[in-house]
Amino acid sequence: MAIRDDLILEDTTLRDGEQTPGVAFSKETKTKILDALIAAGVTSVEIGIPAMGGEELDFIKSCVDRQDEARLVVWHRGVREDVERSIDMGFKAVHIGLPTSAGHLKASVRKDRTWLLATATDLIKMAKDRGAYVSISAEDIARTEISFLQEYAGVVHEAGADRLRLSDTVGLLGPEAYGERVAAVGAAAPIDTQCHAHNDFGLATANTIAGLKAGARYFHVTVNAIGERAGMADLAQVVVALKKLYDRDLGIDMTKLKDLSRLVSEAAKHPVLPWQPVIGDNVFAHESGIHANGMLRDTSTFEPFPPEHVGGERRYVLGKHSGRALIAWSLEQQGIEPREDLLGPCLDEVRHMSIRTASAVPPEDLADIYRRALARATAAA
């Protein structure tokens, strides 16, 4: 099945992302992140959990009058009073979190499937009667029988739910199994489905793409892939993959991805790994002699797309693996026309320095190396 062309990205950095152990966003920080998400073109944002109260509730209340800027979704347990309170505040979109696996029902909420189906039906009908957009979960779908997922999908669709979130809560599924569940639900009920993939095996982005290929319309992401345990599908990775590999433009301003990543990284106090796809500092950095040589002739040689597409910058790094071409180029960038016979000695010194310091060599240090080599060559002449 081809990926549909009416996809909707929903960011949950402010809800599931903030559930990263040790991360806590203030009201001011959450507002800044929401502003940045909307400015980047995100049209649906899960903003938090009203039942937490305190500063979390203060932030959520401050968002009521911003619902014309994006669909702002508030998350709830399967508790009628919680959902009613959000609708009373004026929210137009609510999510109801309910587990569907026997294990989670028993250990998490201490209920059975009869209770689940009755509660889901009751909460959906109540919220729909009050004019809300209703999203509801099937949590822990990896350990939920497909036959029951289909039954559950039929029940929540019949009750009036607008979408069904298929949550691989513990990240246990691979792309084939995740796609199979999305397709099975789609065959059982004409309800929009939403991918919600955790990254415990490093497959959240792959599972999200698989779910979209199987017919899902909505999907969850977080900035920098933050979230519980190993995190979730990364906003930048999914957006760029859909755009570059599947020709699906979500209307996101990709030039803002790097700044958005930096904002959330600073707020979460967790640095982004330099090799993080799309937005890591090394994604457009080149050191290897063969790579840099090719890049200096044609920048598409060793880059899947230009850095400016995602707000990044290309860097050439001087180090152990550099070659003569990069040495010459770096010197020329500093206004030095190098002698060909001095490139080899300079390269040797750059490699020695890189090993000695276990790091890259700054361009200004290369300039000093060259001047010393030139002075020695001149003295010897």
C-alpha cells in the first residue's frame, strides 16, 4: 500500500517527550517549545496531562486560546472526570489512554476487557456529545491479540472515536509486525489510525514508516526522539525521510529543524549525539581524505541532501583521516597559497596532532604548521 497523501504529524514532545526520566519543563519552557513547533509548521501538538495539576495545568490552561494555531490535544487516563474537566476548560481535542493487552489491564489498571470496552464506549460518547475530537489508545499492541485489536477498533469506531492510537508501548515490534497490526485494524474498521512507536530496539522511525505504509494517517514524533526509556520516533528523521524518500511533504519548514533540536536539547539538558541523523553536528562533517576530495569537487558525492535543507552547515574536519586535498583547501580558505611539496609534511603533522589530542585540528593550527614547514624549507634552501 502506498503512503497516503493526507498524513498528519502530531508532536508529543510536551507530553511523552517530557516523560523522559529526569526531564521537567517549566511553563515558560513548554511555551517556547510550543511556539517553535507551530512556527516550524507542526499542525497538531499533544501538550500535556491536566491531571498532573500545578504548573503543568497552568501551562495547559494558557493554551486554551491558542487552539486556532494548531490542534492542541490533552492527554487523559480513562477517567471520566479528567476528560470532562478538559472539555469544561474549552479544549476541543482530547486523548484517552487505555491499555488493550491482558497484561497491562491486569497490572496497570487492574481491570478486564469487559471494563475496557464499556469504559471506552462511555468516555467516547460523552466527549463526542460535547463536541470534542476524540483520540483513544490501544496501548501495548505488541502483546494484544490482533483479533482483539480488531474487535476494539470496531467498538471505538461505533462509539464515535475520531482516531485510534496504536501504541507499541514497550517498543517490542519490528516494522513487519507493526505494519501488520495497522493493516489489520484498517481492515476491521474505517477509523483513522495513529502510529505511536517507542524506540527500545532502535526501530521507532522504521515502525512509524511501516505503519504509514500500512494505511495509518496520523503519527507521533518527538524532537530529538526524547521520551520514556529509549525514546520515540524522531520528528526530524521522519519528516525528512517522508519528504526525501517517499515524496510526502508535511508542510514542515525543514530549515527550522536544527534550531528546534537545539532548543529542546537545552531544555532537556541532554546533548544531541553528533551522529544523530539529520540534525547531528557530524551529519554534514567530512574528514576522510577520499570523502573530502570528492566533496570539494561535488557536494552531492557524500551527502544525501544539502545541509541547508534542514538548517545545518557543512564542515570539513582536519584530523587523522584527512588527505592532501583538504590540507590545501583549508590553507587556501585562510588566504594561504600552499606549496605542493609542503602538503605531505603538513598532513603528517596534522595526523600526529590529531592522535596526540584525540580530536580534530583547528584550521588556525594548520596555518601555524604550514608556516613552520615553510620556514624550515626556506632555511634549508
